[in-house]
Amino acid sequence: MAHDGQLVQIVDAALAEAASRAGDWLKCRPGCAECCLGPFEISALDAQRLRDGLLALETRDPGRAARVRARAGEASARLRREYPGDTVSRVLTEADDDEPCPALDPATGTCDLYQARPLACRTFGPAIRSGGAVGVCELCFSGASEDEIAACAVELDTDALEAPFLEEAGEAASGPTLVALALG
């Protein structure tokens, strides 16, 4: 996981640049949790980072960690029951988009595992260009023209960046999972 730290630094540096370029267009703030709803796939490195983050949280704040574990356990059991078989694929194609992430504290609207969050979470919000397309959060850049958004975008292909780290860690073949399944 030491190399995962390098990956996170690369991604975080690119996102800091994107946030700087976005300025007031960026609406991401603690308590805004729109990006924390709905299932999304995470890599084996993301899953390990989350598990390590949960272990660290248990040391700092056992009660909070227990609440994350309970939310993840409940979500994992329910998802496996409701989407048997290839749970990950079925959840990604069939599940509601309002399922809260188990790491999301429902009382504060903040992530209990923020420092250990997956790459998808790290890259959501600011203008990111990958493969020619520019993606942004629908709450950010409200009223901005395509040219204004493009001027804020940074190039970041997390899949390409992550691939060598997954390969090195021997995790390339394990496939994607979900936050609830990684923690539950």
C-alpha cells in the first residue's frame, strides 16, 4: 500500500489544481453529500485504503468506527440479499441512485473515512478531462458555459494512473467492488 500513497498524491495534486482553477464555480463543501449517494465501483486499492482508514478510525474514534461498520454491514447484507449472484454488477446496473455510502455520516453529511476515500470520491466535483470528455458535478458550474468549464478542467485519467499500482500490488485481477462490500 506504500505505492497507493503515491497514487493518492498524484490524484490529490491534480484535484487541487482543478479546484484552484474552478474557484467559486466549485460548490463542494462539508455537508454537501450529493456525490455520496448511489452505488459506484471502487478498485481493490480503494477497498484496501478504506479498510485501512477504518482501522485507523477505530484507534482514534471507536464509536464512529463502529457506526461505519454497522452501516456497511447492514448495506452489504441487504445488497447481497437483494442482488444475489454477481452482486457488484447487479447493484451497479439495477440499484437505486439514492443509496447512501456507508462512510457517509447521516447526521453531519460528511465522510467518516475522508482521508481514505476512493479515487472516484476524490475526483468528483471539479472539472476533470478524461478521454476528451469533461465531467463535473451537476451542482458545480451552474450557469457556466462549456468554454468556462473547459478552462477549469485538468487532464486526469485515474484508470490509467491506477493500473500500474494495481498490477504491482497484484490486485489487477480481483476486479471492482463497492464501498459497502469492501467494509461490510
